[in-house]
Amino acid sequence: MNGPDIKPIRKRAISDEIVDQIVDLIGRNELRPGQRLPAERNLCRQFGVGRTTLREALRSLATLGIVEGRVGEGTFISEDSSRHLERSLQWGLLLDEKGIDDLIETRLMLECQTAEAAAERAQPDHLAAISATVDDLAAALDDRDGFLEADLAFHVAIARASQNDILANLLNLTRNYLQQWIVQSLDDPTQPDGERRARLSLDEHRSIQAAIESRNPSQARAQMRDHIVSSSQDLRRTVES
């Protein structure tokens, strides 16, 4: 039986590349919860790195709860699969152009669908939850942390209003990406451009809310798409600066 497809690391001093590769292997189920990693000597040879670099990477993974060391037995992938899945979503986040493109595409596919479904299926309690998050956004225009919390809650509330458990769970799994998107695309609200972005975002959220409340699925999808495209432009400017 062939082992995981481990590739040599070109930049030998960068342990983060080892971390990224192991997280990717877990995400593709080539490394599974409870599986023992090869011995250090073998891993060093497979990655093409020294023992110090490897151990630094393993320490980072252990801190995240992705791997665990067992005295006398070796290093194992954590049994808590949900935990290291959540952690893996945080690694490599928005670090390059492809990562940003992938995230924009994923949000467009996932959240435009949840908005459309919410417009068709939302119950009064769902609409009340969405409305409450918009009120929280309006009250937090000068509070970056409060705005972030309300923004995230808005998108989660719409996913729940879709009444599609799989869609809602997918959004919940990617909420770390979504949270980082919001953080990166929002400027300091005490600065002129930060205030502009926050007010524009509030207007966009209100447009999505209105489309859902009016039971207009196509409009809800379009308004969500416009919001994602608009905020993605701010995200790109922030990351590229």
C-alpha cells in the first residue's frame, strides 16, 4: 500500500510549508484521524528537510491540535476530526491570489444559493433573526469588532433561513474564511474610508434583507452577489497593499 503523497520542500528553512502540506493531506483524507505519522527520519527524507525544521512544523501542528505526540509511540493525527478540520480552514487563508479567487468563487456559489433559498423558505423567526443582525450592524458602525460580529451573524442567519441543513453546515464550516474576509475587507471605522466601507456594507445588507423579506429569490441572489463582489474588491486592495 502506497503512503501519503509527500513532496520535498524546496525552501528547507520554512516549516510552514510542511504544515500546509500535512493539513492538505488531512483535507484530502490521505492522512486520517488516529493515523500514525512516519518516523522523524523518514519524514525528514520525504520532505527533504532537517530534523529541526520538521520538529518546528510538528510543534505548530500540535499547538493547533492537528497532531498529538504519544510517548514511546510517535506522532499521530488527532482523533478529533472536527477540530482539525476547523483549524485547517484557518491555514493558508487569503495568502495568495489563488486563495482569494477560490474564496470568492466559493462564496458566490454557496451564499447566493442560501440567499435565494431563504427568500423562498424563511419563517417569521428567521426573518426576525436576520433583521436583528442588521440592527446590530447599524449600531456598530464605529465599532469594528461589533460590526464584524454582526456581519458574520447576518450570513449565518441567512444560511439557517434557507432551511437546508447541508448548506447551513457548509457555511458554518467555512465561517473562519468568512470571518477573515470581513476582517481583511473592513478598514478602521474611525477613518474616513473605513466609515465609507462600513456604511456601504450596511446598505448592501439591508438590500439583501429587503429582497428576502419581500420573497424575491432572484433579487436576493442578485443582491448577495453584488455584496460579495463589492466586498471582494476591498479585500483584494487590502491584501495586495
